[in-house]
Amino acid sequence: MKIAVIGCGYLGAVHAAAMASLGFDTVGVDVDASKVERLGRGEPPFFEPGLPELLRAGVGAGRLRFTTDVAEAAGSDVVFIAVGTPQLPGSDAADLAFVDAAIASLEPHLGAGMLVVGKSTVPVGTAARLAEVVRPTGARLAWNPEFLREGFAVQDTLAPDRLVYGVEPGDDAAVERLDAVYASVLERGTERLVLDFATAELVKVSANAFLATKISFINAMAELAETVGADVTLLADAIGLDARIGRRFLNAGLGFGGGCLPKDIRAFQARASELGHADTLAFLGEVDRINLRRRDRMAALIERELDAVGGDRVAMLGLAFKPDSDDVRDSPALDVCRHLQRAGRSVVGFDPQARETAGRVLPSLEIAGSVADAVRGADVLALGTEWRDFRELDPVEVAQWTQARVVVDGRNTLDAARWSAAGFRVVGLGKPEVQPA
Ligand code: UDX
């Protein structure tokens, strides 16, 4: 079977490498020549654990190549559409320009027997509209949303929680073709749901909306906890023991960021409004506002601590929107740095992987090459991303590098007892402060 993947960003590059690892002859197509060139050498243009090995294996075996020429998708059995659907500038809606351009450029190369499979996250109704464009070529369309998390992208692609196929009524051939693509995934006993287009599209956006709501729910509890002196982590542990609620995605702190959850909940609301359901998803506006308020709160806490010691310089540990990623798109940690800079504070940041990406997005930010360099001369320490590297820091050693004796833990992730024993005051989000021992 021959496979093409249009769009070699995060989703597409991982998907193409995964398809090649399953033994398919795979070509990745992207308009960005430098990205194509790097991927062709087996080098991902972003940090993702496990991806370099997968890319190199595919390229080395001659099963995986990359090109800027969409004509090379001609004759493929399956063409995946994995281009981005970013937030439209000045609007909450998703920008479908890349999806439409991908389909338009592909159209002359489509023919009977080919299956076009959308993976991008799109507003409900998009698949039905695109099926009309694809049908006259003799090819068929299916929608197969992805649920991959950055940092776990390879694992989530090859061993997902479930596979969702959105197909036109009675399109058994599309289902069979997708089953052939995912044969080794299905052999693991993975649940596969065959749905209509609209349901498949909604599964993706509603899953993300639910996850975002879960995070903002616990962050709302954190706001209250701060006022009444409660501890949001213990609260999450307690409610999470109810199997109907579950403990996962109840970590209070700086909230969600990244290239998906924030823009997806906004695009979902915008689409609901177009469909006459503005009220139905109005609560997602509140989910968004709760999430953004956490960043203000963290910046305010850091400023309070700076003023308390008469200092001005903060070291932000963690700049990526989440650990195991160099992605700083809508990064809460970087946003807090921005807030502090605007308030005239001196900010130095460090991240195990996101130093370059953060420097590009916020060139005014001073970026250190190590934790020791970042904390030296800082008055207050702050933690913005829950990298394991930071959890594993020895606070006794950190205390030797810096005069700061307070750490604002924006992810409630440090072992407060250890930091307190090393002489630090630990300020969390939504929990009582821990004084130095
Ligand atoms: C998300 C979805 O999980 C994935 O299924 C979808 O395909 C794309 O969007 P991702 O953006 O990689 O994946 O990150 P995720 O692990 O979901 O985390 C999102 C954000 O929420 C991060 O900023 C993370 O730090 C934050 N988060 C997560 C919390 O603040 N608390 C939690 O309990 C969990």
C-alpha cells in the first residue's frame, strides 16, 4: 500500500514516520522546502521523543521520503490531510485555508480507488463540504481525527486509545481501507468506531473541550482554595478517587496552552455560534477566561514575592507549554514572562528544550543555558513547566547557586517538604504556602 501525508508539521511528520514504521511506502508532502529537506535527512524540525529514531529508520529503509511536489501523492492508496487549522487572526474561528489549499492542490492528482483521509481538527461540517470536492475525481473521503499529545505523539499514533473513522453512509470500502492501514493497531485490541462525518468531527473537538473544562474546573477550585486556605491538590486527589471523575487532567496550576486546546475551544464556540448555538457552548468562554486568569495570578504572586524581598529579578524555570516538548505556542509560562516584563521586571528563563523556540517568540527574554545560570542573581524562582528535570533538582544545591529563598511553583509539582527543608518558602497555586523549615 502507498501512502501520502499532506502537511508535515507536528501531526503530519509523526503520522508519516508512523506509517513508514508500519511498513508502508510513504511520502510526506509540505510546501516548506527547508522542512522537507530536514525531514528527508531524518531530522525532525521540532523536539518529540522517539521521532528521530522512527524518521531515520523509515528514511534509511527507503520507505519514507519527503517532497514539496504534491504530484507525488498521485497513485497513493491513501492520502492523509494533516495540515494545520490555526486560529484566524482577529477571530476565534479556525482558519481552513491550509485544508482548502491542500485539497485544491491534490484534486488534479486524485482518481478512482484513492481514499483521502482528513486528520486535521476541523469545524463540524467541513468533511461533508470537502467530500463534494473530492467526489467528482472518483476518489472518496473519510475523516479520521487524531488525539495525539505532544511528548507522546509516537506512542499515541501507534497505540491510540481508540480509532475514529468518519465515513459517508455505507462506505464499506473506506472502512476496509482504513482497517488495512491500521491493521497492526487493531490487532492490539484497540477500539475502532465507525461514525458519520459530523459525529467524527465532533468527537475530536468535544474531547478537547472536555479536557480543557476539566483543567479549568480544578483551576476554579484553586481560586477558591486560595481564599479559604484549602489545598487544591488534596482536593483533586479526593474527588479523583471517584471513578466517575478520575484523577487525570485535574492538575491545577498555570493551566493549558499549546497549539490545540486553546484554539480548539475557541473555534468550537465560533462554529456553534454559526450554527445558532452560541449559548450552548458559552461555558467554554468561561473555561478560557479561568485558564487565562491563572497566568495573571502567577505573575501577581511573583511580583508580590519580588516586592517582599525588595528584588526585581525572577528566574522562570520552564518555557514550553508542557514538558517533553519545545513547543511554546500559547505557552502559559512564556505568557507570565511577558506579563512580568511589561511590569518592568527583569526576567531570565530556562527550559531543557524550548530555549530556541522561546527566544524566537519573545526575543526580549534573557535565556540562560542552565538552571544554575538562570537562578544566579535571581530574587525569586518560578516554575512554569513541570519538566521532570525540575522535579529532580536538589534544592540544597539550588540554594548554593542563588540568593533567592522563595519559589513560586506554577505547576504544583515540586516536593515542597524538600524545598522547605533546604530553606525555601514554596508558594503554589491554590494551596497554602509552605514555610522554610
Ligand atoms: C491536547 C490533547 O490532550 C490531545 O488529545 C489533542 O490531540 C491535542 O491537544 P497537547 O496539546 O499535546 O494535547 O497537550 P496536553 O497533554 O493535553 O496538555 C495541554 C495543556 O494542559 C498543557 O499546557 C498542560 O500543561 C495542561 N494541563 C494538562 C494542566 O494544566 N493540567 C492537567 O491536569 C493536564
